[in-house]
Amino acid sequence: MVSNYKKRITKRTALGFFVVAIVPLSTTLGRAQQLQGGPETGKLYSQNCANCHEPHAAPTHAPDRKALEQMTPEAIYRSLVTGSMTSNAKELTDDQRREIAEFLSGRQLERGRSNEASAMKNHCADEPLGDPLKGPKWNGWGGDLTNARFQSAADAGLTADQVRHLKFKWAFGFPNASTAWSQPVVVGGRVYVGSSNGFVYSLSAQTGCVYWSFEAKAGVRAAVTMGPPTNGSNQTRYPLYFGDAKANVYAIDAATGKLIWTQIADPVAGARITAAPKLFDGRLYVPVSSWEAMSRGPNSECCKFRGSVVAYDANAGNQVWKSYTIAQEPGPTKKTAAGVQQWGPSGGGVWGSPTIDAKRRVLYVGTGDSYTAPQVNTVDAVLAFDLSNGKMLWSRQLTENDVAESSDAPDFDIGASVILRNLPDGRDMLIVSSKSGVTYALDPNRQGAQLWTQRIGEGSRRGGTMWGAAADETTVYVPNVNTELGAEKAGGLTALRLDTGEKVWHVMPPVPGCKVKEESCTPGQSAAITVIPGVVFSGSTNGVMRAFSTNDGKVLWEFGASGEPITTVNGVPGQGGSIDGAGPAVVGGMVLMNSGYGYGGGTPGNLLLVFGVD
């Protein structure tokens, strides 16, 4: 629970970053019980939620009680009303949902429209959008179609020597949020970023002033992707594409934030869009994942979800094709001890942004584990789809016997996007890093045959690579999590040769001085990483962003603000937290990163932080 810890700055170094100490405080559960309903609200929680969220619950993917207490009441309420817990809360009244949200979070729900740009004090002056695709940019999740998360020197506008002198420029605070989880995108001097509060914002990259906000139907974790200009209402507009936590897909106008079209990618309860869509040749390719298995328990009917990729006409919004990661439609299997029907096969969510192979006209994705038996060979796998019609061309499974309902399932999802690289000798390869702690090189010309493998860490539910590696022309850089192993063993960054998989160097983060065993203290490197010539950026779950030399892994710069209040340009109270999920965007001499991840043992926060050298 975030309020169990007080963070204080103990030293400001010459580089301008913070060293953070963590001191345990008493729990705020008693205060939470007093806010709404007292013991009766506690009974509501026990009857409707404890079965999956308490420590004694059967193994599930559901966040535990402590993780729920780190969330804002708005986030909990949204999950019960329009999010992943909608089906579980269908018998509750709206007042009861509000009571549970306030009981768990320890404060009352905000009323009104405080999430909107109109409620913020720092409005931008009206100015034309111009041609945003000219000049430096970081567009979408991986920066390009290959998901290498590599930014050229020209677009980065930073050298290794300049990185040493990065300084804090400004911070934007996401209202009513405990997690900053959407990767910022910078195109044409404007920042486009979603939030767990369900809004997408357009900001000035230079000052952080706000142009507009758009309200989605659920939280927006996926990075935004800008497309080429289209015509609408007799004027040129640049569409922004993204998805939300209810599997809705949107196209909105980059200049105004007005809706162009919207579709739902999957109607199954718990379906969501976690990763950024990919835009190519007039089509938008949308990955679909799910939290359906998080509500699994003896009284829950589970699971009917199958991961998928959906192709849309980018201009009109109509569906062109939809391909599932599991070919077989789920059917009834067994019943729980409570007599509730279970279904399978299920799972295979697509948690990462698709990778486009323009030369072969193929799309690649990695898939998650099975939710329920029987397991099929397209989960924990790399899949290749024909771009034109969605036909599955081949699959390469990397982990067998990974069924979430089993107590000994390893949970080795491939959450990170597949990386497509062309080697100097002309060979192409797919680089895949998973929660198993193993990185693979696969041959796209031989249906994903393995070229090499290399272990970079221990695999676990919170181990290996969670959200994304990065690669330049010769080397792939792979982060490691392992927060479950404690502060001394968590984290790590490894550089591997692309041609052979041989280790070039491996560095571990400093062991933090805190003595508590909470995951918020451990320096797991769960967030996606980003590389520019000479520098690789990697954040940690204890809230520190570091820039490492690509030559030897030495730290060139770091910044930490976990738990600290920070003044924001939009007047929203801001606090830093864990760095997880999204990676930094490096563009035009600036580094933009999120701070705050109130899930999975992380420290909550609600900040977009921006750094520069001038």
C-alpha cells in the first residue's frame, strides 16, 4: 500500500538526480474503513472481492489486496463499472461499487470533471498543427515498424556526452491516477499520451501546456500512433490511433482531439488493448489481450477469451480481418467445486505491439500463456500472420505446459514486442525476449527456427523480460526483472551480439539501502528500454531511470523521484513512483518518461517527466 511508505530525499547529487530512502509507516486500513460504510463495506469486499484478491485466495493473476490499496478510488471504481471487473461487479449497485473503491483506496471519489484539459491552468495558445510528420519524432510504441526501440542520432538530438548533463525541465500530472502507464509519443513538437484515468492528452513538448483532452471509455495504456493525413469535412487531418482497457479502438483528430471513428475489437468480458496498434499501408493492426483470468475463482466462469489481431481500414474504421491466436473456439471443460462451468482452450493474449515485416508482407506477435486447459501450441509463442488476409503462416512455441489455472504454471508470457533486425551481412532475424529469462533469435525465412538462445536472468511471474528489449545495428539490449528474488538479485541489463547471441556485457543495478522486502524497493528493470547511438535508457521498479553506455554498461546519468511530490505545469498534485511498462521516448534533445506504477507491488505515481540539456 503506497501510504505504508514515506519517501524522502536524502541527497541531491551533482548530476541533479535524487537518492531516495524508504521508511515504513503504519497502514491506513483503519482510515479506509471509516470513509464509507465501515464494517458493512468491509463485508461487501469480503463477499465480492476477497475470494480472488486476498492472500489465501487460489492462485490467480488478480492483484492482491495490497495492490488494490495502492490504486486511486477512481481507478478501482472504473474497473468495477467499465473495466476488467465489470462482470464480477454486475450484481452490485453503483453505491456499493463506490463504497468498495473508497474502502480500498482510503479516500473519497472525486466528483466533477477534473480529468479534462479545461480544468487545468496551463492551456496552450491556439496555433496550427502544421505538418507534424516533418522533423524529429517518436511515433507509436517502438519508434518504427520493427519495434527495435532504436532512435537515430538525428531524431534523438542527443549524444552520449550530452546525456551526462540532462536536467529536469517540466512535469505533467495525470489527475486521479496512481499509474502513469501510457508511453508518451512526440510528433511535430507535441506530446500525445494516454492515462489510466481514461483520457488522452495533447501537450506542448517544450512547455507541457495542454492543447486538448479526449475521454475514452476506459483507461488508455496503449501508446498513440499518428497516421498520414486524411481528408475529412473538407480539411486535412492527422489521425491518432489507440485502444483502451475495454478493447475499444479509436481514431481521433490530432489537431482537435475530436473523434473520427471507433470500433470494439473484442466483446468478451475482460478483453483489453494493452499495446499500441501498428499502421501500415492504410491498415491499422490492433493487438488484443485480456484480464479475464484475473477474476478466476470457484465462483467465476472462466475463460472464453482468445487473443487476436484485428485489421481495420485506417481511414474508414471498418474491420478487414480478425485472426485469433487460438484457432479452436473455447468449449465447456470442467466445473469448479462451486459448480461453475469452466471453458477452454483460452488465453494467448497479445500484450505487445505487432511487428511489421514489409519485405515479406508478414506481421509478427508474441503471445501469453493459456488461461485454462487444454494448452495449445500457439500460446507462449511467436506467430506470423499474412498482412493481406490474416492467415496464420507459422507459429513457434517457446514454452510448453504453461496453463495459468495450474499451481505450477511458470507464467512465461511473451509480453515484449518481437524485434525485427537486419544484420550487416544481409540476414534477417527476429529477437524475442520473454518472462522465462531467455532471449531467442529466430529465422523468419524458416518459420521461426531458432538461430541462438541466451539466458539473461531467472524466469518467473515477475522475471525475465516483461515489456521490451531494444536493439541497434549490432547489439540487442535486454532488461531483467526478478523483483520476486529480492533487492540483491533483482534487475540487470545485458548486451548480446545480434549475430551470435554472445554476451558483450552485463550490469546489475545498485542494491538500494532500504531494508523492507516490498517489491517497491527492489530495482527490477521491468519497463521497456530505449537505445540511441551510444546510450541505452532503462528504468527500474524502485523509480530510478538510468542511461548506460552501450560500450560497457557504465552509468552515464540517472534520476530518481519515487514517492516524492513534484510541482507540475498543469497544477495537478504530482508524485513520482515506480518506472514500469512503458519505456522512455527520446526525441529532439529531450527524454520523456513516466513515473508511477501502482500495480504488482510498485510505487504509485502520476507523472510524465521531461528532461533536456539546455
